[in-house]
Amino acid sequence: MDKASRWSAVTVQSILTNEKYKGDALLQKQFVVDFLTKKRKKNKGEVPQYYVENDHEAIISNEIFEAVQHEFERRRKLAGRYSGVDLMASKIICGDCGGYYGAKVWHSTDKYRKVIHRCNKKYRKNKEVCNSPTLTEGEIKMLFVKAVNLLLEGKKQIIASLSRAAGNLGEYD
């Protein structure tokens, strides 16, 4: 694939956040500063903006568009710590310092190669070191299965208590 046929991340993000794809229109995102030079400026509250719903036929549903916006917001709250590289990336939070665990490779070029996960703040220069443990992928998977099994053990009690709270006293399996 040549460079001209690839889309940049900025272009894709622009598409995913543009309300026009869900059939709406935000008017006066920009305005003309000088009509002689036709110089335009991004509107940061200098002139009123108008939001028009159902302005034209949508390309994607409102539900999908809103789900994408929620995902952008979730990733923004991670303060630049989002990574889609690994299944566990940005999901394990250190109990010692509150930082995120990240995948690291030990012995990357020999037969002892191993992927481990450790707190990203564990070995920072001139800073307090984190004392959290290093985990292998196998340990993480085992701990995840153990946590899910603990949740499932109490499934009947949880369902019964939710049923009582909802006023439905029926039995569920």
C-alpha cells in the first residue's frame, strides 16, 4: 500500500468526531475575519453557533456516533495512557502507586524471550520507585479467571437481591 492511499490518524479522528456523518450540522464553526482577504478563523465563541439536528441524511446512526464519542472521552480520561497494542494495556492499575501496568519484553533477542507486565512507574529516574510485583501473561490470565469465578459463585445471591430490589421475586438460574 503506497503512502497516498493511507489515511492519517488526524483524518480518521476528524471523520469520527464530525456531526455531519450522523445527519446534523453545526453552523459557524469558522467565520470570515476580513471579507476582503477572505481570512477565516476558528470560532471560539466570538460569533454564535447553531446546531441543526436531522439537517440531512445520516451516514451512520446516532447511537454509533454517540458510542464513538463516549470511547473518545474514556480514552481522554486515561490522560494519554491509552494503548490498543495489548489486550491488558491501560486496564491493570497498580495497587501501590495508581499507575498503569504495561507490557515489557525480557530477553527480546534470545530463546528466553518473555513478555511481562509491570507498573510503568516502577523504574523512574530521580523519582520514588514503585514496589508493585511484575506479572507474567499467564499470571494475569489466572488472576482474571479467579476473579470471574468469584463473581460467578455469588451469582444466585446477586440475582436474588436484584430481583427483590426490582420487586420481582421469581427464581432465576
